[in-house]
Amino acid sequence: MIDIGVAYYRIKTVNEIDAIWYTSRQDKREIGTGIAKGDTSKGFPGNYKITYFNPDGSESGTYDLKIDKTGSIYDLSYYMDGELFFVGVGIETSDGMAAGWRKTEQGIQREGFGVTPSGQ
């Protein structure tokens, strides 16, 4: 199964964004959390270091998150060790940003699923 998911981000302070997330790969219908550190003085666009946590509180992963904004749409790029691991799109809400994301082919191959771009 390809990783797809949803996340909701809220600016907590000038330097921190809180996240909640869910992925199709989870067996249980539980929501994980996350914390992004970076300059939020201009809203969501910018570069962050984000750490996600599983529903049981264990660390799920840390990524370099780049958020760009074009019009009212956000583009999210999640990097691990310089490789693009996830991509997403988001829209602003009254108190945050809702985003959908998926794992890239590099992310799938890096985890050893053996999937090629053709799906074979």
C-alpha cells in the first residue's frame, strides 16, 4: 500500500507549529502528533525541522519541511538526509492548514519496498 495521509498544522508560537496526522498505513484509527521548529513570523511558508510522533508517543521520524505558498495553495516538501521523502498540498483554514500528502518513489525505495516507478 502506498503511504497517503492527512495532516493539520497550527502555528503555536513564533517558532513552533503543532501537527496532528493520520496515514493509511496505520492499523488502528489513531492520530499521531508532530512539532515543527522554524520561523513562523510570516505564517506557514518557510523551512522547518519537524518531528512526528506515533499515537503511542514514540518518535516516527524527523524531516526537513519546506512550505511554499502560491495564491491560497501550499506546497509541502519533506526531506530526509537531503532526499525528497514526501510531498503534499494544503489549504489554509480559519485557525491552521489542512494538508494531504503521499510518499515519493524515493521514499518507497528507501524503506526497501522494492517498488519501481512503473510499479513492478
